[in-house]
Amino acid sequence: MSEPPTDIRAHQGEQALELAWDDVGASLVPYRFIRSECPCASCKDEWTGERILDPGSIRPDLRIESMEPIGNYAVRLAWDDGHSSGLYTWTHLRNLADRHEGRAPSPSGAPD
């Protein structure tokens, strides 16, 4: 499991989530990319891993309504499209940030 980010900030105007990590600094990851990679069972088949959510169906003006920490391992993001069931583990967020920034996955970033 990845270490938690040192900071998380929603930049509503830029429609991006800032994730700061001890080893690589901050990443600014677009909301639409994060939403398209929601790990919940209604967005991703829990048996096959196949993506159910069509990324093209995500509104370009998507916003985060709230962020709720879940224990010491994840955050629940509530989106203004009514979706709020995805739990984004620190490992999943780190993998998304690494992919968006073009970095190799971190050694502790095993897939969720």
C-alpha cells in the first residue's frame, strides 16, 4: 500500500485535484481523468476489471462536491454528477497521478 499523500486540494477553477507526495512532489490530476477511473462496482466490473463507465459520458464541467477521508487508506470523492460511491485508495490515487504525469508506477503502487 502506498503512503498517503501529504496534501490533497481540490482546484475547482482548474477542475483538477492536487496530490502532494513526499517523494515526487505535487501532481495536478484532472477531475475527468480521476472520475473516469472510479473503482466502484457501477463504474468497473468487480470480477473482470472491465471499465463500465464511458469516459465520454463525463461532463466537461465536472466538480468535486466533497472529499471524505476513509480510515487511513482512502478518500471518498463526491462528484456533482451525483456519483459518490467510489473509494479512492492512496495506492489508486498514486497510480493515477503517476500515469497522468508519465511516471513509472511507484514500487509500492501495486494495482488495487
